[in-house]
Amino acid sequence: MRRLLPLFVVCAALLLQSCSVLPFRRRPPQPGRTTLEKPVVTLPAQVIGNFIIVEATWDRHGPYHFVVDTGSASTLVTPALARRYGRGYSPTDAPRVRVASAEGDITELPAATLRRFDLGDARFDDVPVLVYDCAALSAHLGLRIDGILGFPLFAHARLTLDYPHDRVLLQSPEAATSIAGTAVPFDDANRTPVIHVRLGDRSMVVLLDSGSDSTFSVNPVGLDARFLSGPRPGATVGTIGGDHPQQIGRLAEDLGIAGYTVPRPVVDLTDELSAVGGGILKYFTVTFDATNDRVTFFRDSHGPILMPARRSAGLSFSKTPAYWRVASVIPQSPADAAGIQFGDLVTRINGEPVARWNLTRYEQLVATADDVAFTLLFGTTEVVKTVKVFDLVP
């Protein structure tokens, strides 16, 4: 989870900001015990945007929904879940842990230990967590999110993110089941999986980050990256410490990962470790074996993974049920030319209240429409502005 708390970024990929625990002198704690009631625990999942989300029910307050985030060294849960299952948790007395986002912002979050945590027929006891309100993420995805499951939670289970079949699998690390695909060793010194990939004719190190909605986040320092398009300003990305403008473009070189090729991927620039996000991982069944420090990639086709143009209406939003507030306007975009400004309130899209527009539906609209009609509220007056959809990154 390189990115923790997003704005509702509808003109480009939503990016979760990571919750890296400071300092890095000790490996993040793992759950006390992991119990699998079946040889293979299958969890139904849904992919919203590029996030893979599992559902679990073990009490009358469920179902619970969790984002699986291999890029996070910590598991986060909502205050409600921490109060319900935290061992002696008190929001006022809980110890505070300093965390850093991918942009370097520092904040403190309360720490707790959950007595139990169930995912289907998998049970985790004594789970160390950080407490965070996932309300903005829930609003963005259109689904109540109760937490974000970091990579250390699965230290004692083989984790498979099966994006093509909308499921997550858990197995014992000792399971003799063979895994189809190409295995790649990873380094998990900070309890997140880091592998080598190729960019053109060069090797580079990247984080495998299922908690990022992006395709490929690239730190250009020392990389001599060549761009076919851009980079140019994109969406505004919200972090735990503030908002940051995105720079986005298309590389002129191919990405090679586990023998598969992504020709000229769309990327966003970062100051931190480069990362392969859910926008690429979603094409694979990815199995993480933390016991043996390896990850296996499998897909039915060995053909190239083509990245389509990134289309946009030129706007980023923070979302509430009643309205979407404009968080940023891409300079020199049709939305900019239409006079839409930061802070404007959008109440309708193509004549329908914003409450009817979840992430998937809006993304489909932007991907296919020639223009979008936004109804903006100024005091008690509504004004309709029609904005042309354009290729932010051809």
C-alpha cells in the first residue's frame, strides 16, 4: 500500500499512499498464529478499479470488506473494528506509531492488536494493526471498506491473488501443490515484496503493490527513462499528509516482468521506490510465497499486455454521497477551458445524481464517451458544463 488515503481520483488512477512504519530497524510484526481450516481457503473477491477486495463475515456486524495490499508493511483497520476486537484498545490511550507516505509525509496512527481476524476458513490471532478511518476510500470505491490487509498478515500462508477469476486463495506454506507460471525471487526485508524487472535493456528494482491503482510507478532518478508521451500533470493524489499533483506519461521502452512484456506502459512518477501496481497485476494470477521468498506470475497468454490510452475529463474529485468536490483541474484541459475550478461542487453527471455513479460506472463512461455533462452547484443555482473527454496519455 504505497499510498494510503486517496482523493476520489476519477480522471486517472486512484493511488493509495503507503503506510511505511518508521523507523525500519525492526521487521514489522506478524500475526501470532494463522490457522487454515482447509488445504485451500478460497475467498470470493471483487476487483474495483484495480483494487482486489475480499469479503469476510464472522459476526453480526459483517460482512467486512478489505483491500489486499502487498505493498503495505502494516495492516490497517477502522476504529470500529479496533474497538470491537482490539485487545484492550482505547483510542485515547493507544500507543502512536509514526508512519510515512510514499511522498514522505509523516503522521501518527494509533496501534492495536486484534484478538482475532477471520477470512473465510482462515483465522489470524493476535494481529498487530494500525487504526485508520477508511471513509474516503469507502466513498471512492462505493463500498464500505473496513481495513487494508498488509503483506505481513500473510507471512504464514501462501497468498494467491487470482485477478482473472475474482478470488483470493490461501494455502499452507508447506502445501505440496505445484504452482503454474514463472517464479521470481523477491526480497522482503521490510515485509513487502521487491523484485527485479527489466525496462528496455536495463534491470531495475520494483515493489509489487496490489494496493496501488496505478499501472507502473517509476522513480526516474538515475534511470534515464525515455518517454513516448509526457510526462505531464495528471490527477491530484491525496496522502495522509496532504495532496500532491501527479505526473503521468507513457514510456518509450518496454517493461519485462517474469518473462511477460508490457510494451510502452503508462506510468506515473514517484520520488520513492518504483512499483508495479494493480493496473498490471490484474492481468495475472499472482502467488506470493513468503516462506520461500518467491512470487509466481501466471496468465493464459504469453502475448504482450497492451496499455490503452489514459482518457480523462480533466478533473479529480473528493467524493461524498451528495456531491463531488473538485480537487484539481488538469491545466490546459477541456475542463480548464470550461472554467471549472478547484472547490466547485458537482451534483449530477449526465443529468443523474452523483450518488448513482460508482467508480466502475464512471470509469466506463470516461473510457467510452466523447464528452461528459457536469452539473455544478453555485449557491442555490445549478449550472451544466459539458466537458470533452480527451486522451491524457495517448
